[in-house]
Amino acid sequence: MQIKELAGQECNFKVLVNDIKQKNLPDLDDEFAKSLGRGIETVSALKEKILADIRGEKERIEKRKLSETVSLTEEQEKERY
């Protein structure tokens, strides 16, 4: 609900803060890398693993797109003849 007469005027609010929460992220160090339990011992190895996973996923996506394109092309060729 808007009251046009109050538009643009200053106002004060009283609020009661019940709780303040903060997430504390772990340090990105070798202990963190080890805690993941994937046989990774260092942050450097963790970064390499993440990059390899990203590259692998990108490659899978590209292969799937290529396969879908080939399938569509084959279907179009079958329809032509």
C-alpha cells in the first residue's frame, strides 16, 4: 500500500536485531585440500583436478553436441531420399 502524501519524506524505524550470523569459510590451504578425501594433498593438486574436471565436462558437452548434430544431419539425409 502506498500513501502518495508520504512519498519522498524522511521516516524513522525502530528495529530489534535478534541475531547476527556470519559464515566462516575454511582457509584454502593444503589441509583443506586433504580434508576433501579425494586423495588430493595440496591446493595446487586440487586446482589441477578442478581444471581437469571442467575440461572433461566441456569435452563431453562438445561431443554430445557433435553427436546430436550428426544424428540430425543423418535424419535429414534419410528424409531427402
